Amino acid sequence: MWRESDRLALSSDCFYTLDIWGRDCDPRVAIRLYNFDTEQACASIRKLAALEPAAAWPGHAKPVTGNVRSKLERAADAG
């Protein structure tokens, strides 16, 4: 979901900010066990990053704030 007025993205499971042990981490692509197509997952994160959100909330854990675009692009590149 995208709210243009304040550039808020609610992204569900597009990316995660928890590692596999449940600890907070920088945004990341879901591990292959939890996504059917890593390449498509990375493309979705890049598409979200291009919106230049002020904050992006994943389905679980903490939101991404600050330089959101850069953080999401790094996640997609590492995917």
C-alpha cells in the first residue's frame, strides 16, 4: 500500500527487517525457502525503492526510515 501524502509504504512481506533468529537487521530479501522467485522479489524491492518512501513498513519488525531508497536498493542488490 502506498500513501503519497506522506510517502508511507506498507509492504507486507516484500522485504524483512528480521534475520532468521528474530533479531533486527537492515532490510533484506526473504531467504529462498520463503520466496518462490528471488529475482522477482529483488525487482519488487527496487520498484518500492524507486517510489522514494519516507518510511517503509514490512509485515514484521521495525520500519525502514532515513535513506529508505538506498537501504532498499542495497537489500535488492544483495538478494
